[in-house]
Amino acid sequence: MKVSYRWLRALAPELRATPEELAERLAELGFPVEAREDLAEGLEGLVVGRVLRVREHPNADRLRLCDVDPGNGETVQVVCGAPVIVEGGLYPFAPVGSTLPGGMELRKAKIRGETSHGMLCSEKELGLGPDAGGIMELEGELEPGLSLAEGLGLNDVRLDVEVTPNRPDLLSHRGVTREVAPGGEAGLALPDIPGEDPDAARFVDQVDAVLGSREASGDGITVRIEAPERCGAYLGLVVRGVRVGPSPGWLQTRLRAAGARPINNVVDATNYVLLELGHPLHAFDLDRIRDRTIVVRRADEGETIRTLDGAERALTPEMLAICDAERPVAVAGVMGGEDSEVDEGTSDVLLECALFTPGPIRATRKALGLSTDASYRFERGVDPEGLREAILRAARVIQATAGGEVQGPIVEVRAKPFSRTEVTLRPSRVESVLGVPFSGAELASLLEPLGFQVPGLPSESREKALRVQVPGFRSWDVSREVDLIEEVARTHGYDAFPDTLGAYRPGVVPDDPLFELEDALRARLVAQGLLEAHTLAFAPEGEVELLNPISAEEGYLRRWLLPALLGRVEYNLARGNRDVRLFELGTTFRSGRAGELPRESIHLGLVLHGRRRPRHWSHADEPVEVWDLKGLLEEVVATLATDRWRVISAAEAPDGSGALPASLMDEDVSLAVVDEDGRPVGRAGRIGAGHLDLPPWAGAVWGAEVALPATPAARREVRYVPLSTHPPVDRDLALLVPCTLPVAHVLELMKREGGEHLADLQVFDLYEGEGVPEGKRSVAVRLRFQAPDRTLNDQEVDARVDHLDRQLHHEMGVAIRGRDD
Amino acid sequence: MTQNGSLVDELQRLEAQALTAVEEAASADALEEVRITFLGRKEGRISGILRRVGELEPEERPRVGAEANRIKSRLQEALDQRQAALEQASRSDSGELDLTLPGRRGWQGGRHPVTRVVDELVEIFRGLGFTRARGPEAETEWYNFEALNTPLDHPAADEQDTLYLKGGHLLRSHTSPVQVRVMEKHEPPIRVLAPGMVYRRDSYDATHTPGFAQLEGLAVDEGITFVDLKATLAEFARRYWGPGTRVRFRPSFFPFTEPSAEVDVKRVVRRADGTEEETDWLEIMGAGMVDPAVLEAAGIDPERYTGFAFGMGPGRIGLLKYGIPDLRLYLDNDIRFLQQFSDR
């Protein structure tokens, strides 16, 4: 809401705060001022000048010489090119040494031999309007030498106040003033209307109303409400014999100061009341209202209207229309129709002031894509009490600026009269919410300036409940005790409440185990030198589609993390970051059952590219390879499922890993993670070149994605195992393993058959080639045997190795090299 | 048999002695002496033992021989290692090894800056009795709006432009739905935090991205008041932003809290010259007393229980804390950016 500082002060004569102070006060009350605009900016040094005499320029046909009184007692000569300059007229004058808003500094100049001591300015030169043709004429009785800003009413500051959606009453100057004026409500007064005839004003204020619950007629018009659930009240008032034309300067200035555009005196009068009191009003040309009858009803299917913005709009029965006897003349609460618009030819005006149900106005505004000052207020709620005041004030402004005559009565249709809600306020409840005690009298003194009424004598008691009457303009946001408690806290001042920490009971909700699992994974991967990435959940494809996506590229919710992470690899490589080690923990989405929410699953994704180790002078660079990926994956799995999940070759994995981005991986180097039941829960491998857009120097990109368990496994309990004080016995064996046999199977067998004293088993070399038979590889393993309670002797270790030899041979056809069978 | 045993035993004793001697050798000369003592072909002590193999039964000889060979090779390995170590030591003594060269380090890993902020915030609130709770990112209109006292036809529902899914559900526009989900499941006393992603239909610019992190807090119990809200959040602010931090509460509006507040802080920062200055007021979160309608919707008696709630944007806090100029940097995931927040 843009408010004019001067307008606020006109509404509250006692208000003395500067614009800065007002902005600060509004922020303290919960309505921060987003911008403060000094309307006089750029006009410094410019004054009101009176042209005393106009002469021909001796050397130029189109130029003239003006004697200007700039108010400092000296008359100066100014050369001017404008066609119309009136002797005795008042004009904006830029003296020598001043600067125009455009930045031009004025110097004494000779123009065709005549000296010019400054310049008379057009609207455009002052940055005030588009008119560059003539010198701007100033209205009113102004003294030469007055600052131009003051002369134009521009010694004003426009405040852009952020109004929260619960406070429609602040969408008016009066509402804002009520919050900040000393004494609040009691300190408010409506400003005089310049040029108004006091007798006419008095007459208008005494205009009566003719009331009906569905229909009423008077002063030649009829109003009927056929959709009372959509329209709580409709008031019509006729002003006859107006002369439509531009508004006087004061009205234009006031509207502009509040950010509105002047149109003509009748429309401007309605906008003036909108901005002053918050009531959207509409003015119809009465002659274009057929049968002089207003019918408030839902539009018929197929009805259309051309609105004031020139657009042809199709209406539906969901929309409320203001109609005459035959057709819609306005979209209720949103915009009027072009056909019944007030223009230069209008003589009689029908004013509308109404109360529409907010929800449907919002729906209509959305359906039409047409948000207006009126719809903005109606969908938040206008003051149901202030309709007559608003329509009469508009009539007075019209009379004062466009002439015409108000006969009355107001034709008012209202299903039921408005009555103020009464809300009970218990001081005990105030204390239990706010933590500070207030007496009844204190509460009343905090609420009354805001317009709430607390009948009965204010009590010092802290027990007796107050009965608080809510004024119409607050009826939209105050209907419960807690709404009043908020007002108490706000007016008391949030800063006035103490902030000393008291005792509290700890919560009963356990820390979510999935967060703990995420913490553990992050710690582990960070320790492994990976950086955590964040990408958003949007994807160009997926199972869950967005209804109103930001772009087609973000039209779905992702199923996997890897595609976006690969995008981050491309991004980094394109910027010369060659070593990319990223991981992400994020939510993925699959479609849910009909009507239910999508199924969400937290995934871990990771990508690797570049060197295994940071470059160092002591060793040559080596690229990341599959063993780095598999090692990370094994660490991840160990963190995730405490040894119950396994990392296996993808070739061994069962199908059904549809939730995992298997298609991104090269088939020959691909790993799978399976859970305790053998179900695939993760994939990893080398990313196929076709899925990446990389610079030519790029190496292999490795990726992995694992679904976290929905309910994390219980953490493994750590138990101490006594350390043996007896020396271990190591045996190195070279196994001849057929290439078709997974080494993992061999190792499993050895662990199984190694006996209770097999303490450790390590693969320390792998060799194929000369000396090893075709189709086999030599796998060197070191076995360590150790007993907790004694030194093992060679015989028993040998016996165990012999046993392993036999089992390997028997079960798998694996021989130990260098041993005779 | 006994003989065999004793020879193997003797060899193993020699092994132990020899390894000790290797470790203790302080110079290349001393090391050479150890080598000759134990491995010397003529006078060496192992050779000495091997000469006695002839005394054994033929079938026992290979075992002793094998053991002797194992020990020999083990000893040779130890000698080589020690020699290398001695050489390196002498090189560095004589200045040949330039220790100003960089050491060998691993990769620098790190949490994302937003995670880092979330973790720091969680840590502080953990100290104030809060635990973490979570809820789905795809939500129903009920949890995102209606249960939070936000009728769908009220303009307040427009404040955040919501992303809808085909089929009627939506992406949560704030983490507040978790409040309701937690209250439905648990009886007070409740003190929870709900960190998580939220989504709004905003275009990408320096201060907006259509998805961002939020951290919700909720405390519900008997006797919780506005003073507790102020105290808890002021305490948090001082712990997070530093003891000299000033905290300001301004009235605001959220449909699901009443009274509602915006919380601002003014930090003390140290300038380059060591002097201190106060920042402007920085808006860090929204907060308020839980609206009775929200308690009621979640099945909690609002006459008996009261509560407070707050919500903040860890991404935005990161901007303020680290001086990051643009939210989109969080999503670019440039390695050079991420490394600045690494955990070393």
C-alpha cells in the first residue's frame, strides 16, 4: 500500500512524526515500509515564478523575452520559446545555478544576443509528465519565490507500506493513520474537501437511505440482490448533472502521491475514497443503465462483458455480475464494463458501494487473471460498517470537483444489518499466552485506540473477563480471544516483554533415526574427501508430474539423484575443475497409489572424476578407478546397514532395480548393492559416455546411487574382543583361480573353512600371464592365524592350510601354487 | 625330534635377536656389522646353525631349512628397510631433503554450506532440548494449508506461490506441515525441529530458487508463553551470532501463529583493522505462538496447552553468515565454492 505522508497528516492533525519516524513506528507495529520516496526530489532550487511582462525577441520570431519575478525582489529576463505565456501567470522557474531533474545545470546564457537568467519549465523538463509542448501553468494562489515542490504539493513523501493479508483495514490512508496517530481512533478526522460548498456538504451528509433486504428503490433507481450469499450489501446513490473533466490540481496531486493515475473528476473521486477509506466504489453512467435497475446476480453461462481495460471477457455462473435490466455492466468487485463507463458525455452518475464475499471474488479474479485495486480489497474484506460514509464522501468529492447535485436517498439493499461481534477476553488467558499479567483496565487502554470498544467501566481486576466489541473494519481478522491477545501484545510492544529463559520440559519425540543415518553417511563421505552437493528435486522426466512447473525441464519430480549430479560433473569440468568428487543426500519420488501421496525415498548419490589422490611431486597421477568406487560403496553400505547389505557385481544382481539408474552405467563395469533379502537397493559403475557431455580431455566418470532404508537398521553394538598376547602365524598362499570364478566366492569359502583361529585374510596380489595357466589368475592371499590363549604351533596351522587346500580344490577346483597335489 | 625342535627354537631366538640388533643399529657401519654377525656366509650365526643340520634325521632337514630361509629373507628385508631409513636420515641431516616441499594430503571433503548451517542450528537447539522430526516433501493441501489455519480461498494461501502436482497434491511450501504431523503422533511436551526442503513457484534469481531449505521449530507444553518464545529465540541468536548480538521482535502475520513475529538480529562484526561494528538489522526468521486452531486441528487441547513455533531459511542465513551474494551458488555446486566450506 502506497501512502502519502501528507494525506496521513491531513487525517490526523495531531500526528507530528517525520516520515522516518513513521516508517520506524509502522515497522514496530508489524508493517515495514519497503520504500520511502521523496516526491520533491530533483526539484531543489526551483521556485514559483510570476511572469510580469512578455516581449518579442528582437532577433528571433519564435522566441520571446519574459520578465520574471522569482520572489527575491529582483526581476530577471528569461528567453522562452513557448507559444503561450500569460502575463501575470505563475510558472515553474529554474534560476541560474539550479539543476533540472534531468541533471542540466542552468547558467546565464546569451540566446540570439539576449541574456537569459534561467528557464521557465515544461512538465517534461521537470520529470512530472509527458507534456513537453508548453510551459506548465501553476494553479492556486501561490507566492512567487515559493519552492516549486511546495507549490505543486510535492513536498510529500510516499511510503510503500507492506500490509499483511490479514489486515485489509490498512489498505487505506485512514487505516494506516489509525495505527500511528496519537490517541488512535479518537485522533482521526476526515480532511476538508478543497473548494467544497459547506451547505452542499451538509445537505449530502444528511441524505437518507431507503432500505430493503432483497430490493429497494428510490431517486429513480432500483437495486435488487439475487445472490445474497455473494453480496452482503449494495448501496446506490445518484449524482445528477455533473460536468466530467480533469480533476483539480489538489486531487490529482493527492492521487499521484499515493501512486494512482488521475483519469477524470468522477473516477478520481471514487479512487480518492478508495485510497482514503478503503472502499472500492464504482461510478456508472446512469443513462446507460437500462431501466435504471441494478441486479446483483450470478452471470449466466455464455454472458460476456467488455471490461474497462477493453478486454472481452466470458463470464460463468461461478462469477458474480452487476447487471442492469438486461446485461452485465460490471464484474462484481473486480472491474466495471466499458459500456456504462463515465466519460465526457456523462451527466448523471450512479455510484456503487457494496460488500462482496471475499472467497468468490478471489476465485473470479484468478479465473479472469484480472487483479485490481478493488478485487485486492474485496478478497481481503472491506469494512461492512463504512459503506454509507464512503458513498456520501464520494458524492461530496464529485460535487466539489464535477458539480452536480445529490438528491438522495441512498438505495441500500442488505440482507441483514451489520452488528458488531463481541469477543470475550480473559486477563488470565492473556497472561497464559503472553507470560505477563495485564489488568482489565490495561487491556482496555491497549485496545480502544485501535477502535475496539470495551463497554462498562474498565476494571483493575485481573479476573474479570472483558467483553470487547469488534469494529467492522477489524471484523475480518478479529473474531476470537487469541486475535485480541495479539493486538494486546502488538500495542504493548514486543520489545516490552522480557526474554529471560525459564525452565522447560525436554520433548518426548526421539531424534529421527533417518537424520542420524544421514549424519553418519555425510561424516563418512566427507572424511573420504567428497564434497556434498545440493540439487533440486525437479527433473525433465519422472513418475510424478507437476501441474504448474517453472519450466518444461523441471516438469517432474526426480526418481534418481544421479542425472542431476552428472550435470554438476559437466558443469565443473566445463570450468576446469578436473577432480570432481561429489555426493548428495536427497529425496526421490515415485508415484503413489491413486489419490495418495507420492512415495518418497531418500537416496545417496555420488560421482567421481579425475585423480585418485591429489597431485603430489612424489608420485605420478593415477585416475580414479573401479576399486575406488567399490571401496566407497562398501563404506557406504557398512554405514547404512551394518554389514547386512552387500556390494556385488551387477551381473549377479537380480532384476527389479527399476528404481535405480542402471541404464546410465556401462554394463561391463557395474556394481549392485543388495539388501539382506537380496533385493537390489543400489547401483554403481562407470557412466556411459553417451549420458555425458564432457570436454575431450575428460576421463571416466564413476557414479553410484543407493536408496537409504526407510527405517534404518539399529546401530551395531560394539563389544570389546580381548587382544591376544600370543604371536600370530602368517601364511602366504598363491591361489590359481579360474577366471570364470568370482574371487569373492573363494574368499568366502576360505573364511568359512579357515577355522576359529583365522584372524585375518587379505588379498595382496593379483597376477595373470606368464607362469600362470591359461584361463586362470593367481590370487595371492595372506592368512593370519592367532589364538587368544596360546601360541599356535606349526602343525595345527599347516593342518588348517591343508584343509583349505582340499576344500578349495574339492569345491571350486582352485589349487594352491607350489603345492603338490 | 628334540634336536629338531631345539634347532628351530634356536633359529627363532636368533631371529628375535637379529631384528632387535637391526633396529638398534645407528649407522650404516653398525648395520653392516649386524649383517655379518647373523647372515655372514662363513662366520654368520645362522650359517652356524645350518651347519648342524647334518646331525638331523634326513626327513627333518627340509623343515629346518625352510625355517632358516624364512628367517633369512625376513632379516634381509629388515636390513634393507633400516638402511633406507638411515640413508634418508643422513640426507636430511646434510640438507638434501627439502622439508619445505608440501606434504602428502588427501582430498578435502566437506558438507554443503547449507547443511553446515542446518547442523549448527540443530546443534544449538539440541542444547535447548529439541530433537529432529521429518515429514514428506510432497504434501496434501490439508497439511500444507488447512490444518495450519490457512483456508484455501484466503489470500494468505497466495503468499507463497505453491507448486502443485497432477492429482491434487502439492510440494510443501514450508516445513510447517511437520508441526501438525508431529502433534498428531505425540502428546506434549513436544520440542522438535524439522529441517527440510520446501518448494515455491519462484524463478531463479539472487535471492530466490524454486526449492530451498527451511528449518521449522515447535514447542508445545503446558505453560509455554510468548516470553518463552522470545527467550528461546534470543538465546539461540546469541549462541549462533555471538554474545554481543541484539535481537528484535517485530509483529508480523502468519496464519498458523498468533501473535506472530519477525525476528531480526544486529550482529557485532570485527573489521579488518580489529575494531568492531554493528551490522544493520538482519531478518532471520518468522515465529509466533501456535494458533489455537492449529493445535485443535492436530488434536491438542488449546485451553490446556500452548506452544510456539518458528521457521528460518538456512540458505539465507548462510548468505548473511558467510557473505555469499547469490543463492544460486548453492545449486551450481562448483567445487571451488564447496571447498570453501570444507570441514578442515
